[in-house]
Amino acid sequence: MELITQFTKEMEAFGPIGSQAGLNPEELQRRLAAAREAATNVKLRTWLAQLTKELREVQDYSEAALNARLAEKVEPALAKAIGRENSF
């Protein structure tokens, strides 16, 4: 019980969802809806699977390698899937 209480207090300290990023409720809802849509996008899921395969082949799981591959392959696909032109 104490663990749950502590966790709840820590989560409450973050404030309302999106507040740390300065998002208003409408923008937060738009982004969450876009993320839900992207998560069901077959092309995006295929790109993620290909990325996983490539990382396994080169066996480089460093943060730098992962960030580079995400920026190269996944971010543009995700941006397109949710209708944003800019990268994250």
C-alpha cells in the first residue's frame, strides 16, 4: 500500500498530463489522437520492424545509433502519419 501511495504522490507532482510540455488540453487531445492513429498505421509498424531487424544485424544498440536510425527512418514516417511536417 505504501508503494502505491508513494507512486501516486510522484505522479501527482507532475501535474496534469501535458502541463510539463506546456500543452493546452486541445493540443494534447490532438497529439494523443494522432499517436493512436500512428500506432495503428501499418506502414509505420513495418518501418519499426525493419529498424529492429537492421539494429539486430549490426548489433549496435547504443543510444547514438538508435537516435540516428529513428531520425532517419521513423521520425519522417511518424510525422507523415500524424500530419506534421516537422520532426519531433
